[in-house]
Amino acid sequence: MRSALLRRNGFWLVVALVLALVSALGASLVQTNAGSVTVKDLKWETASGRMMNALLFTPNGATADEPAPAIVVSHGWWNNREMQAANYVELARRGYVVMSIDMYGHGNSDPLPADELAVGGTGMYDAVLLLADLPYVDRDRIGVSGHSNGARAANFSIPLDDASGDPLIASVLLVDNDPVYTDADGAYANVYGARDVGLIQAQYDEFFFRSYSPEGVPLTAPRDYLGTPNAQSFLHFGAAPEDVADEVREQGTVYTESIDGTEAMRVIYSLPQTHPWTTISSTAVGHLVDFFEESLGAPQPMDAGNQLWQLKEFFTALGLIAFGILLVTVPRALLETRAFRALAVPAAPAAALSGRIPAIWFWGGLVVSVVISGWSYILLSQTPAVLGITFNVVPSIVPQGSIFFIGVWAAINGLAALVLMAGAYVAFAKKSGMDLRAVGVLPGWRSFLHGIGLALTTVVLVYAVVFVLDFLFKTDFRLWVIGVKWFSVDKIGLALFVLPLFLIYFVANSVAINAFNRFTIAGREWVNTAILAIANSLAPVVLVVAQYTVFAISGELIPGFGGIFSIWLFPVIVILAVTAIISRKLYRATNNPYIAGFLNAAIVALISVSNSLVITY
């Protein structure tokens, strides 16, 4: 029996490693356009005196003799350079030199000072300066594009470019953030000058494209943006809306005007989608391709519908699946080594869920847990003291406010789980003969610490796969907003900062799932595992569905429940379900719930801190 389990684990370990390699190879083939685009991982000290990290994509056709147009692309707040994969893949295929940056405070660039949020255009203008010095870049054809706060970085860069005495930015495509409509005096103006400027606008944007009264009350929803004075002024090159009221301009039409002897263009692409969806929208990518071909000229023109970035997304998603499998198969394989063999104590078979009292505690406990999870999340999203830290409004020792918010929420739910388990134990489990040592709740200090060693060894080995494949192929494992990537050494300290909060939740959750709620249902243990995985994610699912149902119907979000809070739940839904499954599988091999608790907490902490924003005070 033991050898059969070992063979199965060995098989899945090999499958995971092969999937990871296929993921990296396939993603690399797509982003290098089958070898015709060179990819470099850059880190340099910029003109602002800070270290910036970026990916540089150089097509073979870009040479000193035939310099190519170049474009800087940027992610939004709480993200990193790989979030621009769809854009840099398609632009590089068409012959543009492309630089995808980690804005300051993000990815592996230097932290962002709280009192200098616009420094170097948050890094975008510093990237433009580097591109302009490359011999194979046509410095007269440099564009910038950013999503969300990446678009704000583009807006930060324009006055820097104007003040330089040698303007470099010829073209600007803003994605899911408002253009600048007015000058310093509040009057409508053409702040972009003779540059070509386009806007991709989500009609269900959680943050932008609203009109407000002088008192700050929203007057129009994002889906009504095109008819607003702001949109019409933008399409009329900064004209006062009352002066052009007789000519209503439309989305999708390129408008041109001579500015200082240069023919400039303005265009808005208005799409029926949400703010985060734009990053993986083939329609948005098509508009980006069309805009820059119209503005800068594509060295290798292709139809906008000719897109291959979805293949890269497929391959990196394979890597994400491989990563999840490795989190189970690597520790199981380590149990066969001398160092960790003592931990290989298979758990007893699961008993059937029988009896009225156990059933009430099982199902009732799940309902209470889901309610507490949803209620506590909403409560935190409306607590000023927490929000001040989360959004860096007040100075604090917390370097990553968004991760702190999720960590505090996790800890609250971990503490609630401990209370429920204590209640269950006192109410019926102890009387029914539950042995806390037998089910692993009290494994002894030696096994407890030994299990932590197994968890940490697993983290090192699994992330070694991520690091090696990044080094060889410049790819990571991701699907949309869930990303597992290499990280710089400073991320370890950031992870340790939030690790205690995640430990409270994941350790308590693992104990609850395995020692208190492990049963067979309908004669199968996997049914129980599936129910617990769903229960872990149910509150976030309900909150997300409620938010976007209201948004679709009314055009606005649920009052008092900001859009960022539902967006942050997208990766959480998957993570909570997957970690429940990992927890159960490792418990069955060790009878120790703390191994998976520590492993899940460490992995989630590292994933979180390497995909967010670092602010310093």
C-alpha cells in the first residue's frame, strides 16, 4: 500500500515538473515570437536615483540602421510588469520595442515614497528616458500606455516631458483612468499638446469616469461617460464643452486637429466591461494595436484581431496548476527522505458524518463561518482606522497596506474558527471520545517543529522551480490576477511582516478542516473536502456576485462597498479553495494539520507581497 502511494505521488510530481517546463517553454515561445524577439530583464538606477525593474522586448528588425518605434507599458496599482503581458506580446510581434515596467513601489523596483508619488512619472518617464538612449529606438516615435494607475503614471509623465526642453513622448494611450481635462486654474484645456492621445474606457469601471457635483456627489455613471463634458472636451482637444455643444463626438472615431503645425489625434474606445477585465480583453488589446499603428506606425502591421497573447496566458496558467500540484507532491516526496520520514504518519480513515449533534455542528459551523467571513470583510472595508493604513493615508509601520488589510481579515476569521472549534470540543467532541493527540491537534513539540521544517523546505524547493524557470525563460506562473513570480530578497522581509496574520488563519483553518470537520459524506471523503473548499470561498463569491449584479443593473457599486474590495477577492476565492484541498491531502499523509497550515501561510504571504505595492514614509 505504501509503495502504491509512493508511485502515485512520484507520477504526479513528474507531471507537475513537466507541466512547469512546458509552461515556461510555451510562454517563452509566445513572448519571443518564436525567437524573433529578444527579452531582457533590466534593473538600473534611473534618472530619479532609484532602482527600476523592467522587461525589455526587442524585435530582430529594430537596429541602429533601422530604429523602431518604442512603447513603455505599465500595470496599475497593486500589480506588476507581467500584468501587461497581452500588450507587450502583441506590440513586440508587430515590431515595436516594448518596455514593461514595475512602477516604483511594485514588483522588484524600489519602494515608492509616500511624499513623492509622482516621482519620475512613478517610473514611467524614467523608462522613457532610457528607451530614448537606445540606438535601435526611433526617439521621435516613443509612446506610453498604462492601465489604471499606470495611466496616471502616463499623466504624471506629460508635464515632466514638457519641462525637459526635448519632449520625447509622441503618443499616449490611457487605459481605465481619466485623462487630464483642465489646467492648473481649473479651466478646460489641451494639456497633451500635439501628442496623439487615446483612451480605453470601461463602461463598468469601479473607480473612474464619473462626473461629480461641486459637493462631490456622483452625477453620472461610467457607462454614461461619453456624453459628459469631460469626455467631449477631451475629444475636442480641450475645448470648453459649451463651445462645442453642437457637435457630439462618438467613441471609436479618430478625430484629428492641427496643433502647433502638427496633426494630432484623439480617440475614445468605450467598452462594456469592468476595470480589471481590460487587462485580458482581446477587444482592448485590439484597440491598443490600432491606436499605436495609427499614431506611431507599426514596423510589421497585422490585423488587430491577429492575437496570440491568449496562448501565453494558457501556458502560464498551466504553470499555476503545476505550482499547486508541487505544493502537495514535494512535501509527500520529502516524507520518504531520512530527514522527514518520522512525519509520515497517515491519518486514520475518515468516519461518516452521523448523529444529529455532529451534523448540527458541522453544517451550522460552516454557515456561521461563512457569515463571519463576509460580515468581517464588509466591516473592515468601512473601518476608517484600517482604511487609513490600507490606502497609505496615514503614516504607519505597515509597508503594504493592501496585504495588511487581507491579513487582518484572515486573522479575524482564524480566531473565529478557533472559537468554533473550542465550542464544538466542549459541546460534544470531548464527550464523544475525541482524542486531540490522535487527530494531530496536539502532535507534541518535536513533531510540531519538525512539521514546520517540512513546510519551509517545501517552500524553498517549490519556489526554486519558479526562480530557475524565470532565469531561463523570463516567464512566471499566472492566470489574470493570480500570479506566482520570482521576487527580490526584500520580499522575504515583507512576507515575514504579514506572516503572523496569515498563520492565524491558515493554521486554524487546517485544524478545523482536518481534525474537526473531516468526515465521509455520501460515503466519500472527497465530497467532504469539496464542501469545505467551497465553504472557504463562499463568502467572497457572494460578495463579488452581489457587487457586480448591482453594478450591472444600476451602473454603480453597492453604496459603502468600494470597488477595490471586490477586486481583491478575485484571487482570494481561488486561493482559499485550493489551500483547503492542499491542507486535506497533506493531513492524510502526516496526521499533522500544522504542516499545511504553515505551508499555505508562507506561500500565500510570498505570493501576496510580490504582487502588491510598497510605500515608505
